[in-house]
Amino acid sequence: MQKKSTDIVFAPIPTPTEINTWEAVPFKDPSKLHPCMMSKTTSHMKYLAKNLYPEKLLNEIEGSSPSIHMYKEQLQEEIKNVKRNVVRCFNVLKMNVCDTVPRCILHFFVSQLVDDLDRALEKENLVEFLKERKDIRDKRTLCRNQSLALKNALPRTQDVLDKLLRINQGSPQKDGKM
């Protein structure tokens, strides 16, 4: 039976500049950072942003090249956004490959191991060693039967207990019968 693969979709990692902008937004108390900026996820995003966006790439995205200065301000922002989105797209692809390749390799190793073990069990006829022994099976059946008998006897014991209590209290039953 073929197992289904679970694909992971990565969200784009923001640039270090964007993360710094987030940190600059004041909280109620300006001396404290917002709690979400201190989480493990945020610190991991900072680490990834530092590694995925080297300084040279950030300079290229921000448009430090002289050819951009000829365009209008709005067009410059659009070009920066397109560059940023292209870099983000490649970073997502890179992270997806870095995650998928080891999982695929592990899947093939485990599949190969399971197939080899199945073949070895069939070849050596070791399946009989994995079966339950007859004496253990008989003991288990006996215990199950005793448990069922006790469950069936429990309501009857309640009736006997009620009759004994009535006898001790001296209250006769109808028709003088017990």
C-alpha cells in the first residue's frame, strides 16, 4: 500500500529590515517588546532572515544600483517589491527542498527495511514464532470466560443481598415466601 506524502508549505520569511520595523512598533509600555516578538518562532524567523538575505542581496533588493534612480518613486517601490517577492519565492523553494529531500531519503530507507524484513520472515518461516502459544491462548480464553461469568453473577448477588437484609430486619415478603 502506497503511503501518502505530506507536503509542508512554508510562509515567506520577512527580510531583516521588515523584522526590525515590526520590533519598532511600540507596545503599551515602550520599554518592553510585544510578547510575539519574543517567541521562539520569531527568533527562528530572525535567524532564517539573517541567513536567507545576505547583505549583498538586501542591497540589491533595496535598489542601490544607479539605474533605479532614473525611475519615478512609485515605480521604484514596485521594482523593490517584485525583487523582494522573487527572492522570497526562491527562499521558499530552497527551504521546501531542504525539508523534502531528507524526508524522501528516510522514506526510501524505511520502505526498504520493511520490505527486507518481510522477505526475511517469509524466507525463514519465522511467522510461526510470532504467533501466540497454545497454552497462553487457552489461559486467555479461560480468563475471558471467568470474567463473563462474574459479570453475569453480579446482578444475582444483589438479589441475594436484598433477601438477606430483609431476613435480618424481619420483614416478611408477600405470601410468606422468601
